[in-house]
Amino acid sequence: MVRPLLLSAGLFLVLLGGGVLLAGAYLIEPGPEGRLAFLNSTSLLLLHRYGLVEELTPTESAQLYRSSCTRKCHSKDVIELTPRTAIEWEQIVDRMGVPDRADLTLPQRREIIVHLQLNYLSNVPTILPDATMRFVKKHLWRLDFGDDDLYFDVIFVPRGQRSLMPYLSYNSRAREADNTLFIVYLNTHSGRVPRWNLAEMVTLRNREETVGAQGWQVLYEDGQLHHRQGILTFPALAEDGGEFEMVIEPPALKGRVFQWKLPIPAGPALSPPAAAAAEGS
């Protein structure tokens, strides 16, 4: 008597659960690929949150980004109309992913960071005042057009402009040493940035001399190896007049030449609030 009753109750619960599932599938927002595909991707995202699924498709990554960022925290325009550097996206997602905000697990943070870096990337830091950024672009920043899908951005940092370093280089402070410094970004859209020692393939020359680099210090690289940033150090060169150029000769790739005219103007002063924000980032 008891066994048939238990079987009946179990069957009722199974049917009830199935009915609830079907009703939920009917009532939920189906998404562009239909309700069943939406339920499948939602289940995968739940498993991914706890590290049970390692890889997501680009469509699933975009769904994770939308559900975590543009539905919980911000409108799409706030995020997508302000591209950030690879470093800035990493810092923003880590800051917003804490439990009292978006509450993202480590796998979710990594996936969203990669999605933002691939789709809304800027090589230009966004924390500098507009007037200072215009000065940097005109007088200090040089870039190429990505031969072989490898892009170099080189920023000369004169001794009188070392206060810019916390803004332009990751986890860095102004350096008072009397050498010649450059911040270098390497980016690629596919493949990986080779782990070169740039000091071995770079020279700096003016009318009087040609010198090799003293060192290459990597400050940042993302987990996908699509972005790397570091500082190239050279012996001190006169910065009071004339011009000089940097020559980069990567193995088996076309060489790059970047040029600067001296002297570099003083440039706009950084306000104390901006400086404090850079040090605290």
C-alpha cells in the first residue's frame, strides 16, 4: 500500500517539475536563438561561474557580459562608448566584481575582461585630463599600423615629464633617474605577443651617437598574451634640441622607426585630484 503511494507521489513530483520547467521556458525572455538555446547557454554560464565549464563561446561570453554588467550595473552606452586599455578593463572588472557589487567569481571576471579587451579596446589611457592627453599624443606618443598584426605604441617620457608615468604605465611611479625612458605597448588581435627581450632588438640614435637599450622591464601582460606593456631604459641622451629616433627590429618581422623632435614643451600641469586618482588606481 505504501509503495504504490510513494511511486504515485514521485511521479506527481516529476510531472510537476516538468510542468514548472516548461512553464518557465515559455515565460522567460527567449533570446535571439530561441528558448531552448537560451536555457542551454544559461545552464553553461551557471556551471562556468563555479569553474565546472572552462571555455565559453564568444556568444556565451557576450551573454555573460550583458547579464553581469549591462543589466546589473550600467547601461550599454556607459561601457561600450568609452573604450579602455587592456589594463584599465582588468582593473575596472576586478573592482566591480566584488560581492557587494556585481559579485563575480574569478572565472567570470577573466571571461568578461577578455570580452571587453577584444571588443572595446583603446590604446589610449582614459584617466588623463583631455588637455594633457592631447599634449601626450602630439609630442610623446608614436605608433605604427600593425604590420603582421603586431602593434607597437611607444611613449617617450622626458625627464621633465616623469609625473606622467603613473598615468601611462601600469603599477609605476615617477622615476628621477637620469636615463632616457620609453613606455612601450605591444598589442595583437590574434595569436600571442612574443615574449621578446626588447632591449636586445632596439637602438636609439641622434646625429651624434647610436646607443642600445640598458633594460626592458615588463609591467603588465594579460592572461591571453594579447597585450603587454613595459619600460625601455637607455643611457641618458641630451633632450635640449635636435631630434632622435628609435629603431625596433623584431626577429623575422619588418623593422619599426619612431621619431621625436626636441626639445619637448613643458605641457599642461596635472591637477592634484588627477594625480591622487592615478596613485590610487
